[in-house]
Amino acid sequence: MAEALPCATLSRALTEPQHGTASRVRGWVLLEQPGPWGLEAVTESRLDRDLARALHRAATAAHLRLLLIRRPGRSNPADRHRTCFVAHTSHSDRWLERRRLDDPAELLGLDMAKVVAGERPGFGEPVADPVYLVCTNGRHDRCCATYGRPLALALAASHGELTWESSHVGGDRFAGNLVCLPGGHYFGRVGPDDAARVVALHRQGTIDLDHYRGRSCHPPLVQAAELFARSHLRERRIDGLGVLSAEPGPEGTVAVLVQQRSGDAVEVIVRRERAEPVQLTCHVHEESRPWTYRLVEVRPA
């Protein structure tokens, strides 16, 4: 029997839509951990096993995304000091703090629920520059390594210390995946030749819509509506568009009211439908029918 195509290769060949596929996350903790990561990165790394389990339980209970990070192309497990970022992403607020840890166990003192709620913990120093995460966890999915590692190296060459490899961020079949914090902007199918441009635009306050998957603080239907509105209004500024409301409608639709910074508002009607069967990850060979989001109408508010 012929080996199945890698999930990201197949998704690209099928031109599967990416909009509305960003993971829903409001609170983040990024812990530097060099060395290999397993399928479940936090508990299958060189972190102390009991500590890893405790951190995993705390993050799960708080509905917070705990990611491991490392520098692209190099690793120094002998260095005991670890960089740690704490971030919050919401529609109305976003912030990022950084702390240099002498011991990863210091994270046990962080109230993760407050981070998700948007309360600054004062755990570290406020950071003005964003962080760019590239998922490279090949043990979770081979496509993350195949597409992610070249992307991480290219991005490190153009944006240096802002770039980190990360464990699983969601959406293996859209690799190479790039997440920008604290804004929570997800980009997919970003190649090494795209990296510098996508991030340079983001640093300038604009979004590359060709690779945009959505913003993590919004549910998938709203993520899709935001992209449809941006395309309709030709609005690429990160803060140029605000979501005012989202109202469920008939037959799986939602009406999303968005407003440009200039004051113009439109209502975007989006319908959720089941896509054709597709392989979601390289580890799961059975095909599934994920949700897809179709534009019904854009009309003046």
C-alpha cells in the first residue's frame, strides 16, 4: 500500500481554505526548553517529569496554552537559565511579559487563570516587541518539522531574537505555521521565502491576508468574517478593523458587525458547512470533514 501523503502537502494540493482555523487562546505561557520534544511536548521533554505534569495540569485547569520554545538551529541544554514569556490576547487588550528563570519551577507560582482573564501578573517585565513562534514539533506531526524548521531558520536570519521555535500551536496541515504574540495572529503555509515579508508587514502594523488564518481571541466563524471583511474593504491594518458583535442566524449562519477605524461599518454573513473529507494530521490517517466557512453576503450596516 502506498504511503499517505503528508497532511500539509495534501492540504496544499487541495487548496484547502485556511480562514477560521486559528486556535482559540487568550492566555499563553512560553517556556524555553532546549533539546528534543515528544508528541506531548511539555511532559515528553527534558523538563523534570513531576514539574512538567504539574505545569500541564495547571495550564489545563486554567484553559491556558503552555508551549515550549527554543532558539532555531541551536540548543544549549547545559544553560540552566530559561527565558519565559507570559501573554494575554483578547479583542480589547493584548500584552506580553518576559522573565529570566533560574528554575522552571518558578512557574508554579504564576496564577494562570488571571493571565487568561487578562490580569497582568507582574511575573516579568513588560515587553514592547512582539514574539514570533514557528511550530517545529516534528514528533507531533512530521509536517511541522518539514515546513517549520526552514521557516524558523529563515525568520531567525531576518528577525533574530524575535524568533522562536515552538511546540504544537494547532493546524498541522497548514504548516509552516507562524503565530505572532501578543496579538494572537495566526499565519499558515508560510515558506522560507515568505517569512521576512510576512513578519515585516506585521511589524509595520499590517496583515498579509494571503497567509492569514485568523486571530486566536475570536471563534472560527468570527475569524472567517474578519478576513472576508478585510478583503471586501481592502483593510490590512492590524488595528484598522474592529469586531462589534456577532449574532447567530438560521442554517448555521452568523452575522458579524465590523467597523473600520475610519467609521465605516459592514455586516458580514458567514455560513458554516462541512468540508470534503481530508486528512487532518499525519498521525491520524482516517479522513474527517472539518468545518469550512463560506461568505454569504457583505452589506452596509
